[in-house]
Amino acid sequence: MPTIDDELPIFGAATADLEGHGVRVAASCEKTAMLCNDKYALCWHLRACGIPAAESWLPSEVPASPAFPLFIKPRQGRGGVSAFSVRTPRELEFFLGYVPNPVVQEFLIGPEYTIDMLCGFDRVPRAVVPRERVVIRAGVTDRGRTVADPALIGLALDCAAAIDFVGAVNIQCRVVGGQPVVFEINPRFSGGIPLTIAAGADFPRMLVDLARGRAVAAEIGRFTPDLWMTNYEEPLYLTEADTLVLRAPEPEVANALAVPAFAQRVA
């Protein structure tokens, strides 16, 4: 189950060879991986299939008088790296030279969602779980909730009809004027997949069953709605004695762990 964008085309191309050695690859084909890694080609493909997707331009295609704000990001990129909102012609000129291999998109204003979808080795969707991305940091959901929205579920199924997917897929969109609009698709597990699993859509279990040849019925829309997930950092406060334990050589660490400094202090 590859989870890094750069690896997806490699595993997609090697699927047949790996299956010859008895390894089932829970990843989409190379063509699908290459399409989804190309933010510009993906949106144009979806729009050609009648699926709402962000209008996108290469630098040479940007209208002479575009409607601001716009959004610019690398044509192949991940994690929100080098992705910026563009508010003026001057900013557009700067970021076109600053962002590597850029693609410019319309700025979608509305709540953001990730739709987790699992497709079997037969490319048939088995589960779809939309999640609202309430707080996002470095491209990953810090706080979110599951949403039982038929429009979002229908959008995911439309994407599955337009593109061959195998395994986990996450579709990123914003709801603009009541309509979900896709701006990115990643044919892999999403960073927020723990929430989807906690909501009852156990993608890993389903993949294991499918790999073992077991029948897995579609569970589209079967999950716990309005289930929230909150990730947070917790500070750790250490005294000087505690830090000495952490810096001690191995034998001393072993002795210290037998009676931790915290416990000694409490005693």
C-alpha cells in the first residue's frame, strides 16, 4: 500500500510483476497515478467528463485580465509546498517566477472537504466517507469531522466512473455555492484516514479481505456521521535531572529507567 505520491507511478507500473510473485498491490495503475500527480491535467480531464473541477491554466494560458484572487501551486507537488493565494497582477507575476513548474487555478471559496474512497482490485468503489477539513496544517487535517452528504458521496462515485482507481483514494474539494468542486485527487491513503477508520469504514481490513479473495460488499455511506477528530501537540516539561537521564550513556539509561527520575522525585 504505497502512501507517497512519488512512489505511486512506480508501484502502478510494477503491479503485474509483483502479482507474479504473489503480491497484491493496493494502488492504481501508472496512468492513473500520473494523471492525478498532474494537477493541471487532472482538472481538465474531470471537466471534460462533466465533473466540476477548478478551472486551471498554465502560465501561458492565464487570461490577460483574470478575476482575482487566484491560487498558484506546482503542477506536481504535495503537502501544500509552494502553494499561494494570489491577490494582484503584481503577485501573479512574482509567483509565476517563484513557484516551480506552476499551475494557476481559480480561487475556490467555501468549506473544504476530503472524500476518502476505497476501490477494490476490480476498480469498483466499496466505501466513501466525506470529511470536512476544519483546521489544516502543512496540508494535513488537524481537526475534522465526518459528513454524511449525498452530493459529496455522489461526486466521489462520479470520479470513480471517470478514472480507474484501485485501493484508497482521497478527493479534495470545496463546496462553492452549494456545489462541490474538485481541485485535487490523490490515489492513496489520506493523512486524515484515522478518522475514516474510526467512523467505521475500515479500509485496511477491507483491502486485506479483498487480497485474500473474500467478497467485500459495498458500504457506500455506511459510517458514523459528525464524528470529530482533533490532533494536538502536547508539551513535555523536564527538570535538569530529567534531561540528564535522557543524555546519559546506555548503561546509565537502563539503570535510570528501572527507577525513573520522575518517580524518584515524587518519592
